[in-house]
Amino acid sequence: MEFSIHKKDLLRVLAMIQSLVERRTTIPVLSNTLIQADDTGITLTATDLETATRLHFPASIMVHGQASLSARKFFEIVRELDDSEIHFAKQDNNWVTLTCKKSTFHIAGINPEEFPPLPTFDDQDFRPFSATQLAEMIERTVFASSTEESRYNLNGVFLQPFTVDDQKTVRMVATDGHRLSLVDKPGSEFSNLDKGVIIPRKGLLEIRKLLGETPGWEAVENDLIHLAVSENNFVAKRDKTVVLTRLIEGDFPDYQAVIPRENDKKIHLSRDTFTACLKRIATMTTEKGEGIMFQIQNGSMAVSSSSHDFGDAREDMDVDYTGEEVVIGFNGRYLLDALAAIRSEELVLELKDNATAGVLKPVGEAGYLCLVMPMKL
């Protein structure tokens, strides 16, 4: 196996797999990346047995073959090399020689045959979907998924296709039990998804990398990605690059039951003004208690926080609201996460009382909401 490639091209793909490879594992090959060379270029594969990434990119191929190297060490070496052409050559003993200008490295590898094989998929299993829309859906939901290992069925995002008035729609929902984020987008029909599937948080974050930069979530030309669900795997494919992740088994909770339907108090807010206010007031909260109090009445909202360690803060905001006074507490970080997922300049905070979840919705944009459970302060 032998090939040449420019440093910046190799470094870019090596950086993409670093969050996936296992640094501390009883299976040494999971710390490695599989490197394969053929007529079409180079393919790098990394897996933790739950999620896998296969990245394909062009290179000057001299000899076909495959090798397996420590992904972390390979990345560290390439990162420090001169910005120039790198020559890669595999030796008979699974070692690799890396040469760049006057630098030469001999890197210990392992037998590439030990690398776990990835599932295969037929092209007919895939359905096209907008990469821009998928990036938006991931960013608007994944932050609300749980990171507690004991709540495994909440450690991902629920994907569910459905049809309303002949309009095919794809929905993503995430919740950690304290907040919930839901987004709907037009989309094609998926096979084998009658009841929906739960896609792991880590796998979705790897797929988000595959989607690249989509500033402003504005649709771009030819931004399709192809998605498939086969047996217990969710797969995203773009050109010859693939990310697959094992689905979470179990049932997603009945999220419809926790979305309040009678929140009649609607407070219209400027996203930027509200965000800035929350950030200022949150400076006086602690990691253990991030509660912020809201006192809302006709035309005004008092936002305050108090900490035994630091002191207290209060700020008054002018708001578009007419109705009964309501006093309620929320986790400030949860609200800021929700606000970061809203692109509309105006939003509505829907409330009922101090014991019912508040719902944030962007003005002028259907298909998205974020629910936050209240706190007792």
C-alpha cells in the first residue's frame, strides 16, 4: 500500500474521526482507523461498535492495500508536519512509513483484518433528504436529549415520519425529562419506520459533521443527503462518505402527552433582547441551581436570580403581553439553549401557570417548539 496526499486534505478527515475512536478500550483496534487505498482514492474508517464513519477522499495511489493505525497518534503526527505533500507507505510487518520533506516517521500498526466489518446497504434502501434541513433538525433537537446513561431511551432523538393532508413530514423530537424540543420538516417517506426510531445522540453529531457548514439554515443547490434505516442501523450517505449508527432499542415516551394545550398566556419577545437579558441574570446563578424567576404582568417582565454565594440580580423588560400576572421559575440554561435554536427575530413564550411547562415558539415559523418544565424557586 502506497499513496501521496497533501497534509491539509489528510488532516481534515483525520480530525473528523477523533471524537469517534475509543481512547481507552480493551479492544485495541477500536483506537485505530482503517486506511484503504484503491483506484478511487483513500477511505478512512473508524468505529466504536455503536457508531461508524467511513470517509472517502482523493489521493495519488501508487499501490492498493490497507493498513490500521492509531487514529490519535496518526492525527498528532500529521498535524505537526509541514504544509506539504505526505508520502504514505506500508511495510510488510503492518508498520507504516510516513515521509514529509525531511521528516520521516515509522508508525506501528496492527493487522487491518482485525478491524470490525461494517454492515452493507443497498442503494434502494436510501431515501433523499435535504442536507440543510437535516442539519437544522439535528441542531434544533439534539441539545435536549439526555446524557444520563440510565435513561437510555432518552439518549437520542426520536425520528418519526407521518402524513398530514397528503403532506409527507419528518419529525424529530428529543427530551431529557426536563425539556423537550420538536421540529417538523417536509420529507420523503422512510421504509420500516411505522413507529419511528431513536437515533443516538453521538451518532447524530457525527452525521452533523457530514453535513458541513450550512450557515443560516438556508437551502443550497444540490444539498441532498441519502438516509436509510435497515434492521437496527440508521445510515447517512453523502457521495462516498457514510456515517452509520446503531439505533437505540426501547420505546420513546409519549411526548404528545406532555405538550400543554391550554397555555393561554402568550408573551411576545425579541429573541436577541431576551437572550441578552438571560445571559446577564444567569451570571448570578450557580451550576447546582440555575433557576431564574420571571414575574410577568401587563407590558412588563421582571427577570431575577438569587444565589447565597454570589448575591442577586434583577432586570425589567418591556414585553408585549396583556393578561393576568404570572410568576414562574425556569432553568436559565435550558431557555438559552432553546433560544439558540430559534432563528426568528420574534418569539412567543406560552404559559398557563407556575406548575405547567412553558413553550417557546418562533413567530412566523410553524413546525418548531421547545418546552421547558418550570422550577420551584
